[in-house]
Amino acid sequence: MNRDHFYPIVYVRGYAGTQGEVEDTVADPYMGFNVGSTKLRQSWDGSITKHIFESPLVRLMKEYDYNDAYFEGSEIEQPNKVSMKSVWIYRYYEPVSEDLGTGKRPEMEIYAEGLGEYLQKVRQTVCGNNQKKLDDFKVYLVAHSMGGLVVRCWLQNLRSKETNPVNVEKIFTYATPHSGIDFRGIGNVPKLIKINNTENFQTDRMRKYLKIPKTKPVNSLNNKFPEERFFSLIGTNSKDYTAVAGLSRKAVGPLSDGLVQIKNASVKGTPRAYVHRAHSGHYGIVNSEEGYQNLKRFFFGDISVQGNLVIHKITFPKKIEQAKKKGKKVRAAYHLEVVTKVRDARWDMYRRTVDDRSAIYINHDEVDGKEKTVRLFSSFLSKNAIIKNSKYMGFAINVGLLAPEYVVDNRMFFDDYYQGDYIFNDQLKILVKIENGNSVLKYQWAQENDDNWTNIVHPGPIESDWLIKVPYTKEGHPGIEATLELVISPH
């Protein structure tokens, strides 16, 4: 993409449960996109640190010269009076308002149909009759929670019915229940519950308005949009979601953002990031530094990086290995942690840890005598986000594999190791740049304790798989033999 070519950003807000929430929503010109935060939950001890995040809207204005589409009390409708660098709010809850509409809630398909009409209005206002602008016109869609389902309903069901639908460059969803909402002990939202559009989170209903056959998962784009241009941001902080006096987080459970379970918050096959944020509130995912940093890199970044851990073997402690050789049945499971960071920043781009209850779970049977590839993270690098004077786009990956609870012949085995200890724990620092038509990658494991960086030079464009060996624990100790695979390509 031409880095000087920006597109309008259209924001689609999340679910408003009560009529009072609807009225509060429509009373806000930006429907929450302008809400910032001054509280950062420090993950290592849970304390609160002051960190001012002005809001996604203000940041887009300050960093990329975006402006809203309002003027003198209304949205601009005169053609060519607003630029491509504009932010638009799809106010689909206004017809539901008792003050501004009928007070009645329509079906999901009506919200989605309205989105398509609204996007055409945005195109007409930005482009007028300028044919070149019309030909080049695209939008970025940003959606929170149910807003992501409104977007998908239009994209996967109704867009094909339009005569001249608007083209979408990329889509970014925050905490959207792409696989519905589940309650622990109950499962998916019961079919009989139909209060204030709650049936929209029931998977059978979702299949209808998303036009997804039963042969495919409900979180599938069903070939209606390229997966690589759709980003899923997933929250893992259930503790700080206080809606409905905390009843929601109790009903949904800990492996969630307080409303949407982690396993339900992504679209199949798309790039994604996990951040320690709640569904909404002072520690919410939309008004977070982590959310904005992922959004701006996905929309305006230069390089896409996907990290995979190719596990060749995980070895047992010596006494466990001896027990296995004697024919005893050994069962084990592991927690794989991954955190990606950028230099000089308090926040994490991507975070899956045991403390946050979001670590990757691996059963030993999956790696016993066979190779297993685990998707670690998706990230995007931007020249505009380089910190300090450097030619490199850089970030760090913390990778940790925790010792499991070993079970030998159905009995817990604690001899020769401490529960919760790390089999492997290290940080990989990575620097990437394009110089003289060549791609250059530098890396260093933190525990190597020297200033030597390994340099890899790849002729031509930066589009290749880079393989980095994971340092192996010495013989006689539990360890991991693995390769970190970085799939890097232009974005």
C-alpha cells in the first residue's frame, strides 16, 4: 500500500444492553471512540500505574492528521468537504433511542444493511463525482464487541446484494464474540433468551445472519474477505470488567475479558493479538494503549511478522524419563507463555501468560515422538513507530515454557523438580530493516550475555521465513528442542 494513501476510518460501536445504555450511547458524538484512560494495570503485581492514553480518536488526530466528519452540529454531507483522513461513526443505535428514534430494536440484518448504506454515504461525501477518487476509494473498519458482528453480517451476507458496494481495505475488531458468547456450566446463550437482541450472540442465529453453513465454524469469513486483512484483538482481563455489578465476569468465567471468552474472540485464520485488557471500562480494550498500538501498525505498518514455534522435542526430568523407560505411564502438560514488546514502552503488544490465564496449553502427547508447530503471535512493524534514532524496526519476544504437573502411574510426581519452574525462559531481541534493496535481520537471545548479534541478510524484498534455533537446556535436565520461525512479508 502507498504509505501516503490513507483511507477513512469508520467506527462501529459495541452492544448496548439496556435502554439507558442506548440513550447514553447516542448522546456521545463518538460513541466511545473518544474515551481515553489514565490507568495502566501493571501485570507483574497487579498494581495501578498512571499512564495517559488520550483515546484512539485523539491519537489518530495527533499522529496521522485524521479529523472527524462533524461540522456545525451535524455530519458533513457536502461532497469534497472532508478528506480521506477522516473518522466516521456509524450511529446505528440512534433509531433505537426513544429520544432520537422509535425506541424499538431491529434485527441484526437491519443494522448491517444500514452500515452498507452509511459507507456509500461516506464515499459520496469524500469523493463527490471525482472518478479517480471513487475508483481508489476504500475504508478501514474498526468495531468493538457486537459491532464486529454487524460488520461481518454486512460483509458476509448483505454486501454482495448491493449494486456498487464500498471496498474495504482492512478490518480491526476489539473483543468481538466471533464464536458467540458462552456461560460456564451452560454453554452458548440459550435459544429461549431473546432480550434486547441477546439472540445475536447465539451461534445458530449467527449462522443465519452471517450466511455460514454448518460445515464451517461460525467464526469463519467463509471466503468473503481475505483473512490476512482482518485483525482480531482479544482481551484476557476478566477481573476488571465490572459491568452488571460483576455478574457478567462471574457467569462467563476467568478465561475471558469478562464478557467474551478468549476462545471465542477471534476470526479463524486471521492475525490476532492477546492483551491483558477487560471488555470495557477504565481498563477496557478499546481505550487502551495496547489496542491502539496494534491498530495503527495493522492499518499503517510496513512489515507483517508471524511467529511460530516449531517444537521438535520436550524432554522430561531425569527421574521421570527413567520411569517412562521402565514402562510406567507418564502424563504431562505444559504452559507456553509469549509476550512481545517494543523498546521503551510500558505496555505489551501481545501477551499470553499463566498469570493472565491466557497461556498456550500443550499436552505432552502432542509432542511425544512428533513435531508440533504452535502459532505464537502476529505482529506488524512500522517505520513511523521506530523509537529513537534507528534504521531498524525492532521488537522483543519473551518465550517461556513452564514445568507441568507430572503424573506417573496416576500419581503426582514432585521429586527432582519444582512445580511452576521454567523449562525454558528467554527473550529474543529482533531488529529488521530494508537497506540497498536487501532485507536485514539481526537477533540476539538475552541470556547469551554479550553484545554479539547474529546478522542475516536476504537479497531482495523482505518476504521469507527466518529460522532461529531456540537454545537447548543441557542434557539430564528437562528442556525443549525447538526452532522459532518468523514469517516476514511486506504489509
